[in-house]
Amino acid sequence: MTLSAAIDGAISKKELKSINFFVNTLPVFKNFDKDSLPTKMNDCMQLIEAEESFENILDTINSNLEKELKRTAFILSIEIMMTEMNIDEEAVRFLDIFGNILELSELEKAASKFLISAKYSETNK
């Protein structure tokens, strides 16, 4: 989540609030030490700043995620990006690369993107 929030160069207050919300409410984080979140995010930011290629960071994420959590990580990346409602070409490229590195099928990637975009779409009245 930290990497997808930082893909545009900074993490906004809205993105931080979303990350905190997800960590505090989603079942996948029930055993996570929530008090360590600021430290973990700081460690991630240092890694992001030190690494020249985000693909290398994505490889590291992939190798440390259990198979069952890869789809969740992809969906949460999209969720964080939607916080600012501004997905540019770089974000789309990031998501495509991340989905490929996680070895998600085209259907899984497309369905995830579709569901999140539907969640955030405005109704026409």
C-alpha cells in the first residue's frame, strides 16, 4: 500500500488515512501490530527512496507474500490509488507491472480494476 501511495512521489494525508483505515479494519491485518505501522511505513519509504527501480521493490513484495494474499495486495494498491481519484499513466503502468509480477491472470486484474472503479464511480443524475 505504501508503494502505491508513493508512486506519485508523496503520500497524502488522505492516503495515510486510507492505509490506517484498512490496517485497522480489514481481517487480513488482524494479527498485524498496528502500533508498528508508522515504523513499517517509514521503512518502506526509505526502501522506495533507496531503490532505483520500483520493479525490484515489487519483486521483493511478491517473494514475501503468500499466494492467497497477492490478489489482496493488488486490490489494496488500487484502493489506495483511488483515494486521490487521480490515476495517471504512471499508476496504470505500476498496476500492470504489479499484477504481472504477482502472476495474477488478466481476468483477475481486469475484475479488480473494474470493481474498484465501480465502487468509486459517480452516478449520473
